[in-house]
Amino acid sequence: MRDGHTQMAFGKPLQIQQVDCDVEPMSETDFIEEGIEQIDISLFGQCTRQHMLYSLNMLRLHETVVLICSAHSPLRMRDTSSEAKALLLAWSQNLEPEMQYESNPHPDFFVRILHIFSRYQLSSLL
């Protein structure tokens, strides 16, 4: 996922291709912690639903941006900005209610970072 962020920030091609990766995509079950009773929560904190949703939605955003970038290269023969906007809008509309920025009267840190990054992606594509 970080490779895609770097790719977008610097306009470089992806170094890690999805077809070359044999790791299963992240899911909610990856955030279930075993042996948590042995961890000092006051020192390390605890994974919350917001942490999980942020990570999963950032991954979905990354997949959307990779799809856009692979289908819409700089050498394209036509303007594809409306298609890119539509894909990012669809991503935004599929967010869980607590991760929505516009409908959330008090968005937390993770909601704000997610939407800052999505708007940066949109501005980078246009």
C-alpha cells in the first residue's frame, strides 16, 4: 500500500505489482488480537474499530487509485478525469457511516487523514 502512496506522490510506476504478491488481502479478522490480557493497554493502547476501518478503507482507496492509474496512463488519448472522479466518489459512498467526513459532525483523526489523502489522490489524478 505504501508503494502506491509513493507512486502517486512522485508520479512513479508501482514497484510492487498486485499479481506478484501472494499475501491475502487484509480483512477484519486480521485485527483480532489474541493474548491481549497480557498487554499493558495504558502503555500500548488498544486497537479500536476506528483503527480497523481506517486501515481497511485506506487499502480500498489504494486499490481504487491503482486501478485508476493502471487504466489511465499519462499517454491516454482522451480525458479520463470524469471516470477517475466517479471511481473515487464510489469509494467515498461505500465508506462506513463512522468513516464519512461530510455527515460526521465531529470526525476524528483517522477520518480526517483518510479524507485528506483521498482528496490528495483526486487532485493528483486531475
